[in-house]
Amino acid sequence: MKKIIKFTSITIWIIISRAYDVYATWQFTPDLSKEANPLVSIFGLNWGPLLFIIIGLLLYTFYALYINTFKIFDLLPAEKGLKFSEFMTYVYLGKKDSWLSILYKFPKDKRRLNYLMGYWLSRALVFAGIVSTIMWMLINYTDFYYPKFHKTAVLYSILVIGALIIWIDFYKKLYKKY
């Protein structure tokens, strides 16, 4: 029952926060001329392709979260005594490798990738939902935040740092079990 509540609450929050982000974006910049999302600002996507990609990402996240929540997958290495960097690499790739390989390689085992992404992507989207909701509330309900304090680089730095903290915390918890 606890797993069902966790899965449901994470899924509902992600849906609500992403829907609010889309709604607030539509209200703020219906033509997306002020949108900071790189899919729009760099690649020039309009609403149709943007929503298609967002929905696809969400569906994959929910699938991967389901796997992470309800399926069992042993990530831990059998070999004892690994340093934290070696442990992180093993958990991610399923084999020993340079810790830098985490930055440019993907696990060959799709089950491992889906299991890890179920944790990491869902938590990163929960965090992004909190950040974007606060951002939109500041834009819509205060006079001091936008445009003076609203900076794209700061916002994306917060999102990336938060996601990295979630990722490292996940590995630290697993390392304690190990």
C-alpha cells in the first residue's frame, strides 16, 4: 500500500505541476516569444512539438517510476570494498569503469536504465515542479520578481544543481546499504 501511495502522489504532483507550468506559460507568452526552454529558445519549437515532447517525457517517467517502485532490481555490486566513485559507476553501468564514464555512457541493460531513471527523473521532475510553481507564483503575484530577479541562467542552475543533489543523494543512500 505504501508503494501505491508513493507512486500515486509523485505521479499526481508531476502532472499537476507540469500542467500548471504549461498553463502559466500559455498565459505569460502564448506565442512562446519569452519562453526560456531550450526546445523553444534554441530549437524554435512551437506548442505542438513542445507538448508532444513533454508528454512523451512524462509517459516515460511514469513508466520508469512504475518499474522503480514495483519491480525489484538489484543494483548493488557483489564485490565488496569499492570506493564511492567506483560504486556509483557500477550502480549506473552495471560494471566497473572510470567514474567519468557516468557522464557519457548509458547502461547497456535497459532494465537498469529504466530502474535508475524511474528514481532520478521522477524526483528531478518533482523538484522542477516545485521550482517552476514558485517561479510562476512570484511572476504572477509579486511586483518585485519579474523582470529584475528572474534570470534564466539562475533558474537553470537551480534545476541542474537540484537534480545533481538528488542523484548524489540516491547513490549515498545505496552506498550505505552496500
